[in-house]
Amino acid sequence: MSAESRPILSAYRIYLDTECGKDGYPWIWHERLKHEVREDAGNRCVRCGHPYAKGAGEWSACDEQCVHAGPTRICGDDQNLGWRTEARWRILTVHHLNGRKDDCRWWNLAALCQRCHLTIQGKVQMARVWPWEHSEWFKPYVAGYYAAVYLGEDLTREEAEARMDELLALERAA
């Protein structure tokens, strides 16, 4: 099959074992995908809003968009005669919501700071029926998941957001 006649595959898909490395991630994951997911989230945790400062080391400073609680450290700054609060150990990761590293559909990839990642990883099970209201940050992801599971539709994020009420109602009808 010539290059011109081959179908163009989206990078946001489920990968075959032969397309994944020994770590279970697709080859494209480390090179491109995780960086794109972070950028699409505005280089912020989609849950708590903490910013991602590339190259900042172990922490990045909080700003007005952060909605998380501690742990933080307060640092005196004699030259500016003020104090600033910095959240420690807030590194931006990308979490596979269903736990499968080979599943790189957009609704399965959430840019989360390390603390939110660990919290969500310990609580969220995509296949578990959830009859209650979802958190605002989570609604697009679960709407995309419901479209795939209940309707067999592979929607874009924009399509899932446009049909949010319909898709979220699928879980309550199950």
C-alpha cells in the first residue's frame, strides 16, 4: 500500500501491542502526545488549576487560578517585603483515566498535577456506574467515554461538549 493510499490514523486512539514500548506506552507518547495533552489543558492541572512551569524543578508557584488546598510552604521575601505561597511537588502529569497506557483517546487523557493524579487514580474507575453529578472538570472526559461505551461513537472533544447533557444522561439511564 502506498503512502498516499494509507489511511491517516489519529494519534488519539488505542494502540496495538506492536506500537508500544516495554513500558506499555505507545512510541509517540513520550515524544509528542503527553506534551500535546498538557498544552491543550493550557499547561495547567484540569482539576485544581495549578500551573505547569516547564523546567521549574520540583515545584511551580501557585497563582490566582489554583483552587487546591495545601500542602504549601510560605516563603519570606525580604526584598519585596512580602510573602508568597508556593505549592510543593506540583508537577504536571498526564493520567490515563481507565488505567490503560495503550488507550490514548482524548477522553482518557487528563492533564493532572501529581497530587490530583494520585487522588483520581485511587478513586476514579471509568467502568463503574456513577449515578451522581460529575465534577465540572471531569464532565467532558466522561461524556466522551459514555459516547464510546454506550453508543459506540468516537467523538471529538468538541462534539462531546456539544452533546454533554445527552451523553451524561446515558449513565443514569443504564
